[in-house]
Amino acid sequence: MKILGIETSCDETAAAVVEDGTKILSSTIASSSEMHIKTGGIIPEQAARQQVKSIIPVIQQALVEAVNEKVKTRKQPLSSGHHSFISESNIDAIAVTVGPGLIGSLLVGVETAKTLSYLWKKPIVPVNHLVGHVYANFISEKSKLPEKLRNGTGKSQKPTLPKFPALALVASGGHTDLVFMKSHGKIKWIGGTRDDAAGEAFDKTARLLKLPYPGGPAISAVAKKFLDQSSATSHQSLTMFPRPMINDDGFDWSFSGLKTSVLRSVQKTPDLQHRISEFSANIQEAIVDVLVTKTLRAVKKYKPRSLLLAGGVTANKRLRQRFKHEISNLKSDTNIFIPAPKLCTDNATFIASAAFFNYSTIDWKRISVNPQLTIASETQFKTRNSNGEA
Ligand code: KG4
Ligand code: ZN
């Protein structure tokens, strides 16, 4: 089954065609993030206007590339009339992000999906963006081998799909959640942030250091300079900033204190411009430390068969290294899955994949956006029938 995924929850306009939830036939992304560099953050109105401009060309490109991918993998050459193949006839359903996100941006994707569903007579599958992120782990990418790191052997296996039960860390720009998944669609929320999300902590502290938006990749790049040059690179030595709730029994986080602490240090540091990389390495470590420590504590408690990393923050190199290293020390039977960095940040492949594995359609007349959706509210989609009735 081929699903066209549409993702417009924030400042990316993305479309992708994914086969059977695992094989990418095409993936196209247009981003307005360059525009937001000037303002140091997203202006929702501008992001939505940019979505309107990009949505049709992006969908068109994804459909054309999906056909070209099919042509490449076809044993027999196509007849000369194969251009008629470039159309909706190549897809079986449309998946679209309905929330959470910016209302103006979400509406562009959902209204477009509705129109296409009506015109093409294809079913629509509504997708929760946060659940979508988790499905980046189900997409086959050469760089995404599940790593069997038991007993510190570091041996990797052939690519396989994650097995349930699974524990997922979803760390994005607006959310940071830990969820336990018994199977597809059976999600139990076990913890989350009480204030800022991990991505938000990167973005806001980057702003304090006058680094560009988005802050995560910017901090990570500058921190690398410090980590490459300094001998004090263990997490025990990068302790300029606090790790709130790290020893707490529950699975919640709090990142707003970090921002305040960075602000105070910035104000007290006259030679700040010479210490940006040191500050960045310390900020990164504080965020990574609490994410890794608490997630692995949850692995010990829940003993999942798979640990799935998801969301833009999990593109962070240091976070990925620390997870791989520390799960091997746990000597558990849990396999860790880490999507390729480009699948961690917003794109439409995981939206199409989530729709395949949680296939529940809704009539185009009944679909609506929900900017406040959380991962805990996910069950609302699971009880709908094909008419969208609860
Ligand atoms: O999941 P995502 O692409 O979009 C949302 O759904 O929010 O996440 C965006 C967040 C931003 O806060 C960005 O700074 C952060 O992910 N991010 C990173 C990295 N790449 C993106 N944070 C740390 N290190 C990175 N390499
Ligand atoms: Zn996202």
C-alpha cells in the first residue's frame, strides 16, 4: 500500500510517498526556517503563508519522484505513455498531520488533504505528529540499523522492525514525552516535561548566546568545537548548568530552570564571545544528561524489547552517542533504534508510515485540526470508525 503523507505542523512543508509503512518512494521538504533566522524564532503568520505557497509544488514533486523511483526499480522499461502514471493513481490513501502544531500551518495541510481526498476519492488517515515521529523508527534506511548493544558487544544486526513492547522518547521543539507502546496504537504516557520542551531549551538558550534559529543544530555545532579541543569532555566535567529532576523517581522533566541559569551566567560573563563553545557544550550536556538518565531508568523499570528515539532533538550527535554507549552498560535485552538524523526532524515519511501501521480513515467532511493535541490524547483516533465517529 502506498500512502501520500502530508506534514505542515510548523515551518516545514513536507510530502512523501511511503510503501507499506517502511519504504520511502519519495520525500520532499520545503522549509521557511531561513526566514525565521532573522527573527530568532517562528512567526506563525509568516510560517502559514509560506505553507500556502509551498504545499502544491511539494506534493507534486513527491508524487513525481515516487513514480521515478518506481521507474528506477522496474525490471521492464515503461511504455512511452508512462506519464499518465504520474498522478494520484499511484497512491492508495492520504495521511495528514492534524496536530499538535501551529493552527495556520496545520490548516494548510489538512485543507489540502481534504480537497485531494474529495477530488481523488482516496481515504484520509489523520495522524498525530508526535506519534508520527515514533514511526521514523519503522522506516528502512541503511543508516538506521537497530543496534544490539547487549553486554557491550556493539554488534549490529540486519535491519528489522522494532518489536513491542517498546518505550519511546519523543523530544521535539514543543514536546518531550516518554511513552510505553504495547503495540501499534496502544500507547501509555509515562512522563513528560512540566515546562519547556528539550528542543525549546536548545532554541531559547541558543538565543541567549546569539546563535541562530533553530538552536539545537547551532548549539551542537559550536559545542563540537569545544569537545574536540578540550580534555574536559566527560559528562561529569560539563557541569556548568543544573540537571533538574534528574534524581527524581518519576519520569517528568523540567527545562525552564536551565534557561534561567544560562541567562544568569551570560549576564555575569564579560568575555562571553570567547566562551560560546564552552557554554554550548555545557548546555547540550545538561539537556542530554537528563534525557538519557531518565529514559534509561524507564528502560530498567519497564524492560521494553525496543527503545525508540524520536523527534528533532534525537538528531543530536552527543545524545545519540550517549544513548548507544550507556544502554550497552545496562546489560539489558532492549534493542535501541535511532532513526537517521534527517528522519528525526520534521518530514512527511513518518506521517505516512504511522498511517500505515495505524490505518484508521476518516471522512473528509469530518477531519479537523487540533493544535493542542498531545501524545496522551492519541487514543481518540483509535476508537473512530471509518466515518470518523467516536
Ligand atoms: O521534531 P522537530 O523537527 O519539530 C517539532 O516537531 O518541533 O524538532 C525541532 C526541534 C528544535 O527545537 C531544534 O532545535 C531541535 O529539534 N533540533 C536539535 C537538533 N536538530 C534539531 N536539537 C539538538 N541537536 C540537534 N542536532
Ligand atoms: Zn516534529
